[in-house]
Amino acid sequence: MTETTITVDTAAVSKKNDPAGAGVDAELVGRLVEQARTAGLQLTGEGGLLQQLTKRVLEAALDGEITDHLGYDKGDLAGKNGGNSRNGNRAKTVLTEIGPVEVAVPRDRDGSFEPQIVRKRQRRLTGVEDMIISLSAKGLTTGEIQAHLAEVYGAEVSRQTISTITDKVLDAMAEWQNRPLDAVYPVIFLDAVHVKIRDGKVANRPVYVALAVTVEGTRDILGLWVGDGGEGAKFWLQVLTDLRNRGVEDCCMVVCDGLKGLPDAIGQTWPLAVVQTCVIHLLRNSFRYAGRQHYDAIAKALRPVYTAPTEAAAKARFGEFTEAWGGRYPAIVRLWENAWAEFVPFLTFNIEIRKVVCSTNAIESVNARIRRAVRARGHFPNEQAALKCVYLAIMSLDPSGQGRRRWAIRWLSRHGARCRRCCRSVSPCRSPNPPCASRRNGLSTVAAVRLGAGVGMGWGSSRPGSGSG
């Protein structure tokens, strides 16, 4: 283990005004550091200053606990013939954030003393368990975590122990998966990522992910579901039904990858929701029917279609594409014609909002983090292990919160522009019942938004473009 010799300016330590350490006597810390430096004591490592301080602090806290339990101080005559008294100590090694520390845990004669700071049979302090969970969330395997603890802290922790520690998040995961959701979301993104699970034999299983944008402009992952076989609309219907049962009454727009049958599943759950097919997935599927030598030419010919200012212009540009490439690749033309009703909704909005809702990029970034976490593991022994890994990965997506704030700033500017055109401004509103949540003629909240949008933006039906293909 690497050891670090203390070379600290004790005067700077005592004079520094650190608000975070307001409860610590800086002069006392300075004296301790000076004594350690004079004695040539190491800061870290076995027998180092931090290890000795941790040992003294823990033992002092345990002595205080047994004093409270017995009702008298050590050596006090008040405890003579009191029925219960101290009965020596027992040595115990606990794993801390600075490495293993041996502490003397006091005992009483009755055996009724229950220490709290280091509980009976506890071998790790809470900070160590949090660190192990954090390392697992970053994508490290149990073997890599074991090696890390041995190398950095000199602690021998078995893989089974590490797995047991990470299993403590299962209760929190179940609570998170079943938490109540908002009644209305402006946009929900749907996608699935595949992981390898050993169930008799190793097979690819889809993990369904739903990410929503809240009225406040923040993103919220609504849940995770592991399916059987390949990704299918039938299981997506179960996912959407689960979201509705958890409180999601309606949604303005659902962005998905164009899976066959998925728009119908969305329509069964939220009949008034606008379905938007991811343009990137549509382009990618188009290349499946073309020769590699024509990829660039087809991409260039389709670009005017999805960048058109209006739906009518997009239809005209698509007609030109059909004339140029329909004879050679009729399957591409049929693909776009079949997906036209779900392709055109984003063309109704201005350029700022188009960038957000034209693709599933918002959820693809989450999927990329999930893939990075599961790639190191190869495959999982069961479904629960896979879900635990994915859950830990998404819980560690934005530890600083800066990404969440940037997302809110970007989204509120675009979503606010839409809502000002649809009903009234929603971005300045933080009340439980924002303007978009108003009822109009007994319709649902989103229907009210869509009614205003249909008048002001030329939407001829509850699902824009439904008659255009």
C-alpha cells in the first residue's frame, strides 16, 4: 500500500477559515499534525495518523455508549454492587474508508449492551458500503471492487460479501419502481437496451426504459422492466399500462423508435397522445434496404424530407425522393409511407422543439451509460442481478446535478415556447396545477392543450398527420 508522509504547514492549518470544519478545533488539528510530523508518523497506512484517530474516536464513542447504558462512568463508585457492570473489552476489526481498524468494544456482565456506532456482528462502517455501491454503479465488477479494496485499503473482502452489500439496494429499487408518478408528462421517450441473462442458457433480453420530461423541465426515468425474448409491442403495452396504473393519466407526445405495433399500444393507453417516430431510426432502417454504395446518396436525398419547414413541403420532397429512388428501392418508399403518420408530428413545431422530439437521443444517452455498466459483466446470472446493475447505473447518472440543471434550462426554453402557443405559458409556473393542467369542456388535460394547438397550429386531428400518408 502506498504511504504518504505528512508535510503540512501547521500554521496554515490553524489559520485557515474552513466553514465546513467549523465544528473542529483547527488549533488542535494543527498540534496533532505537528506531533505526527515530528514523530515521523505516516498519514495513511497501517498505524498511520488517520487510522489511530479513527480508532480513538470509535472507542471513545463506544465508551460513551456503555456509560449511558450502565448509568455511571468507568471507576465510579455508584456502580458498585449495581447488578450490572463493565466486563472488559473484546477486539474487533472493522473496515473503514481509510482501511481496517482494530477497536476495543466494551462488554457488560449481563450481555445486554447493544452498541450502535459499531453494532454487533458489523464488520463495515456505513461509508464503506456506500463506497462499494458507488463503485458497482460505475460499472466495476465484484472482482474489480475486491481488487480495489485490497490495493488501496489493504482489506480482504470476498466477492460474495460485495454482492451482499450491493443487494441492499433491492428494497430501494422496488420502492423506486413502484413509486407514484405525475398525472401528465409533456413528452415520454421509450426505448429498450439488450443485456445477456443466463436462464438455462445465455440469451439477449430487452430491458425496457421509459424517460419522461416533467412540466418543470426536468427529466425523470419512470421505470425499468425486463422482457422475454426480443423487444415487442405486446410487452410495451404492459409497460404503458403499468405507467398508467401508477398515475400517468395522459401524455402530450410519445417518442419511440418505430417498432411495429408500438403506436397502437400507445393509442390504447393514451388515445390522445401524439406518437413521434425517431427520425434517426427511420433513416437507419432505410439503409437496410439499400446497397452500401448508395448510403450517402440516399441520406442526402432524404435530408430535405425531415428538414422541411412544413408537412406539405416534406411530402413534396418525399415525392421527389420517390421519383429518384422508388424504382430501385421500393421497400424504402413503403417504409416511409407506412411510418408517415408517426413521422410528421415534429414538423408542426419550431426548430428549437424539433431538436428535442425528432429522435430518441434523450434516452439513447441513458442507454449508452447502461451498456457501459453491463459490458464489463458479460452476462448476469438472473433477471434481478441485471436489473440491479441497470438501476445502479441510472442512479449514478448525474451525481453533481449539473446535467439535470442544464437539461431543465434547455427544455424549459423550448417547452415554454410550445405551451405559450398552445394554451398559456407554463415555464414560469411551479404550482401543482400549472396552466397546461386546466380542464376545457370536460376533456383531459392534454386534450385541452391539443385543442388549443389544433386551432393555433393547423392540427386537423388529435394525432397530427394521421391522414397524410
